[in-house]
Amino acid sequence: MRDRLLKVLQKVTGQPLNIGDEDSLFESGVLDSFALPDLASGLEEEFSFKVPDADLNPRKFDSIARIEAYLSEHAKV
């Protein structure tokens, strides 16, 4: 799951990910609010599930660890 997640993140950001699991993707500048829908779409495609509009909240996708937790709860991994 982790490799697939990192692949999606790199595709969305277009840059290498030199960030810790708990570091904020938004505060570090890796993601911004405009990239969040692209990230959600990439995750939906990679993991075959739908991210509800209500879940498009930067807090849910703020770090690699939070995204992994979200995927564990919602996606078929």
C-alpha cells in the first residue's frame, strides 16, 4: 500500500518526496489546496474506491501517515 501511495503522491506533486511520515504535506509545500482534488482522484484510481466530497479536507490528507490511515479505513487494499 505504501509504495502505491507514494507513487500517487509523486505523480500529483511532480517532485521527489523528501518528507517524514508525520510531516505536514501542506505546511511543507508538497501539497496545496488545489492539489487535494488531484490527490483524491489519484487515490481513487489507484485503490479503486470513491473519496466522498465531505472527506476532501486537508486534515485527512495532511501527512503520509494520515493518508495511510484513511486508506486502511476506506479503501480495499
